[in-house]
Amino acid sequence: MKRILFSILGVLFILHFQAQNMDPITIQGKTKKCKTELIKISNKTGEFTFGINKDGSVIGNMSALEGSYKMYIGEEFAPLYLRPGSHVKFSINCDSFDETIRYTGDLSAENNALAKAILISEKMSPTQALFKKPEAEFLKMISRYEKQHHDLFSNPKFSKEFADPAKKEFQMSRINLLSTYPSYHAQITKKSDFKPSASFYNFYNEFDFNNADKMDESMVNILDRYLTYQLGYNGDDYDSLTTLKLQLLNREITSNKVKDLYVIAEHQNAIAFAKNVTEIGNAFLSATNTDSVKTRVQNYITKSNKLSPGNPAPEFSLESADGSIKSLKDYLGQYVYIDIWATWCGPCKKELPFFETLKKDYANKNIKFVSVCVWDQKTSWKKFLEEKKIAGEQLFIEGQENSFVENYMVRGVPTFILIDKEGNIITNKVERPSEKELRTRFDQLIH
């Protein structure tokens, strides 16, 4: 579940619409074992925060439009459907959040259906165990969950305004699973030549990718996989695949809005990982006729080119494990190999033994090894360093958004960057510690 932390006490609300002449909605609940004093109910139009009393009870009123909301309690959330004038009652034990939430009072049928749908969705979580299943077994399982979900929302008393969004959300989850299954199954089973049956991809026929009204971020991801499937591309050249997908997008998609949504969603990752930034950037520019989108892409091309070899590396000032502040200037006169990682990142931790071996093998060789932990909790970072007994240059960045990630265009972890002795970029896409080519590169630098 999505993590979220509240620091505001009391009852407050922020509205982005006029709530005049609407009957108040009453929220009444009983909570157990919840390690928070607040609950928050929100959607795109408004946000409401209620206090949890010492006995675990919750009571309060809010003025809001009819629609879908999320109710956050500590680190968990539950979907919630509300209507002006309704009196919604709930009970929950936070030790088993999804399994114990129950609704009575108004809209109880709708909200209990949403609660049960969450349990179905959790069974469909993309895990190795799920993707490892043979095609027939995988499809049978998805079909079973699909029927369960369909039955939940087939109550004739449910309004279209309630049922349709729930059905669409499940459909997106289902299609995302289906569209990712072939590649993940091949990877997990180590069967690189795996191909599903010809009928497997029939789910793509459920969509009109030119329907801009139904296009959102989740649909853009599906569109991207659809383009890859249509190409049947078997190569491993990222730039070539990106160019081919954009060419196919121009041929098959007639909606300018859909093209724009695709370009906006995909250009940053593609440009950040491109070997030829200008070529890939121009391919994205050719896929849109909208000036504002062209400007966005061009700005990202310009930003990416600042990280070209020979350009000054962006300056930074980051907290180290000993509490001091380290900047790029502190490492001038040495080559700097930067490992950008997180404690929750599996591939990052797989690289750690190789990284530590490199540090030992190239000690006193004028190469500084710097680790920068991002998108993490400081307590988790310090605990990890202590338990693994990791020393050296260990730096940490607070928060999800920061200038280091922005300036170095970090799109994921692990990411590795190499800087020369004068503080200039050698490459922001250098080899990982486990790759033999990195040692060859190091040996060439120090001799």
C-alpha cells in the first residue's frame, strides 16, 4: 500500500470547488490498533482530515461532491464512495487493514464491494510466483479473479457513476498484468525464446487506442507495450526500439491528443537512457504537432546534453553518514565513481559486493567511490550501513524530489556515474560494478 504520513492535528479541509448547498456527509468509525491520530479522506477535488479519539472512534462531517475517494489511515488506505447527505459508518483493525474493514449505514453495499475488490487486486499483484505460472494456468487464474470482480459490481442497485470507474480500474490492472506477462515470464523462467500462444494477445482488441477520452497514464503504458508487441522486435538496442515505436505510433495513431500523451509520458526515460540523445529527442519531436509538448521535449534534450561527456558535472552538497556535508569540490583531483542506490532496491544490493570489491582493488588508485542513497528513509539507510558494516563515502538525500536527482537526470536505481579529475562528466551511463568492462575502463584511466 502507498505510504503516507500526516503531521496536521485536528479537523480541517481543503476544497477546490464550491461546496455550497450540499448536504453534509457524516463519517463515523471505530478503529483498533491504528498507530495514528488521524484519518484523511481525499480525491482530486478536496481533502478532509479527521481526528481519531483515544477510544479509537471517529466522527465528523464533510461537504463534498458524489464520487470516489480514498480514506488514509496511517500507512494504509481504502477506497471510499461518498454522496452528499450520506451517513457512512466503518470499523477496522489496522493490524489487518484490508481484511477487517467493514461498512454499515449508507452506501455500505458499494463500499464493502470496494473493500472486497482490494483483496482480489492484492491476489493479482505482479509477483514472481504469478508470472512464473505457465500460460494456461496464468490465464485461468486471471479469469477467475475477473469473474469475482465482475460479480461484485453487477448489483443492479449500483449506479453507473459508481460501478463503471471500479470496472475500468480492474480492467486496467488486468490488462497491465496480461501485457507484462510474456517478458516477465521469459525472464523469471530463463526462457528467452518464450512466446505465448497466438490468441494470448487478443486482449489488445478490447481497446481503441485512438479514443483520447479514455486515454490516461495507465493506458499509455499499455499502448507502449502494444507498440512493442506489434513490432515483434527481438533486438536489444534501446535506441532502435524507441525509434521504431515512435514511427509505428505515427502510422497507427491518428489522435494528436493520444500521441501527445504518449510523448509526454515516455520522452524523459527514453532520452535519459539514450545513447544518441539528439536522435531520440528528434524522434519524439516528430511525433507531436503541439508546441507546448515540443517545448517540453526540447527542454529535456537540452538538459540531457548538459550531461554529455566533457561538460562540467552538476555541483552537489549532500549529507554524509558522519553528519558532515560533502560536495563535488571535495573530490576534485580524483576520478569519482558514483553509485546511486536505495536500501529497498534488489538490484542495488546485488551490486554491493562487487562495489565493495572494487573499492578494495582500486584503493590508492586515485578513484573515489561515492554512494548516494535516494528515495529512502534516513533510519533505513543508517541501519543498513550499520548492519552491513559499510564504510567509505556514504551520502544521503532526503525527500522524493531534489536537485541532485533532477540535475543528474536519475530515472531509477541503481544508476552509476563517472566524473573525471577536473569535475567533468565522463559518462552518466557508466557500467555497473559487476561488469568486467568497468575494470577495463578504470585501468585505462589510471595508466
